[in-house]
Amino acid sequence: MAEHRDYERTDVSIRVAVWSAVILSVMILVVGGALALLRLQFEGAADVFPQRPPLVRQGQIQPPLQENPQMDLEELRAHVRKILTTAAWLDEDRTAARIPIDDAMEMLAEQGWPEGAP
């Protein structure tokens, strides 16, 4: 019966391994040098914008969070409900007004879309 071998019959070339290590080392040095130059450039650019953000000036690390989000949501919904259910002038010249949405839907159902409306 013939002998069957399932493995590599040649060794790794030392020349290829050394050149790969040299090329990898050179690439690491080039990228590291480029990053060092960028860092120096950006550190100099920090002087152009001396103002710090307001939250940092106040000594806060993170922005303030809502204390009661449920109440904020209820206030928002009440505000939207008021806008949708009341009539009011939209400008000081009284050339544009809003009407309750139920009235607007009734008017559209009775009269249809006005001519030239998109």
C-alpha cells in the first residue's frame, strides 16, 4: 500500500519571513510618525478655539437630564391638544388663523378641496 502524507513538504522561506517582518516594521513606523505629526498639528489648532463648551465651563461633565420626563410628556401632549382643538390667529396682521381640526375636517367634507390646492 502506498504511503499517503497530508502535510507541507517544504519549509518556510526565511527570506520571505524576514522581508515580511521588515516591511511590517517599516509600515508601523510610517503610520506612527504620521499620527505623531497629526497630533502635533491638532494640538496647535486647539489654540485657535480657546472657548470651551458651556457645560464644561460650568464644571458639568454630562448634560443635565430631565428630572420628570413623564410630566414633560404630559405637558407636550396638552400643548399639542390645545393647538389642535382651539382657534387662534397665527400672525399679528391677522392674515392667517388656525381652526380646530374637527372643524377643518367637517369643512373639507362639506366643501371639498379648494381649487388650486396641492
